[in-house]
Amino acid sequence: MPNSSIKSVCVYCGSRMGKGKEYENLAHDLGERIADAGMNLVYGAGSIGLMGVVARAARDAGADVIGIIPEHLDAVEITQDGLAELHVTRNMHERKKMMFDRSDAFIVLPGGLGTLDETFEIMTWAQLSLHKKPIILLNHKGYWSPLLELVENVVREGFASEANASLLQVAETAEEAMDLLKQSEAQTEPSNSELM
């Protein structure tokens, strides 16, 4: 399938701002660039932290923003207004599955344990050949370098192949992440029943 098949990008990121204005600026830049590329944003539906920043930037720049949130987080994370679509799921598993189904590619901004969980899960699905969607890690100022070192160690110690390490494409800026995305190809996915 051609690059133009990447219509919707899922962004995993923190529900906190982190320390330093640069994280907020990065999320804002990415949201605008997703909109400028004519793509939709799929994300966790919150209005707080980097989640809210990337969503508002994409929405205000003209992208359709699709929020997906589980019932138990709907009140806690304060759902963003002005979304093109809002889906409230019964649990986290349904949320992550729907985010996967609605997305052609994934970009990982700085975040916490939830972002790590989502990233490792989507990498694992790729390792198991359940999808070939691009996964781009936005390693701004080395934020994700410890994660990359961990993956390298897993490979070095024989618990994964070199191919597993290459599941992640790495960018340092939002511009580089979008350039990588444009070079990638979203390929035909297996049926939903094969994933869960």
C-alpha cells in the first residue's frame, strides 16, 4: 500500500507535562504537523498533560481528533472537548485495541508507565507479525535513550533478535518523526480476531 494509506496516527504520550517547557512544545509541534500532513490523530482522549497539548494542537490546525478512553479514566483525565469522535470503552484492553484498529501508524512522545505499556504492547504485536504499522519513538533530548539501551541489551543477551530492535524507528524532533512516517508504508492488517 502507498504512503498515502497512512490516514490516522496514534500518539502515545504522558498525561503529565513533564519537567521543562520543551516537552509541551514538542507535543504541540507534533500535533500541528499531523494536521498539516492531512492526517487524523488517534489518542487517549484526555485534556491534561501532553495528551491534551497534542490533541488541541492537532484539532486547532484542522485535524480530526479521535479520542478513546476507558470508563474508569473518563472523569480522572478530563476528556478533551471538540473531538471529532469520542469513544468510551469498558476497560483498558478495549481502549488499546480500538486505538490500534483506528490507526495506521504510531508515534511515541515522552510519557510514563502507561506510555511504556502501550509502546511495548504494540512492539510485541509487531514482533509476533500481527501488524507492520510504523512505530516511531520520538527520543527528544535523549528521553527514551534508556529504553533503547534496554532493548539493545535484550538483543545482546539473546532474548530477542536484531530484527526486534529494528521495530522502533527513532526520531529526535517532530519534523524527523513526520519525515519517517512519510517514508513508511502502512500495510494490510490481520483481522481483529487475530490480535485478541
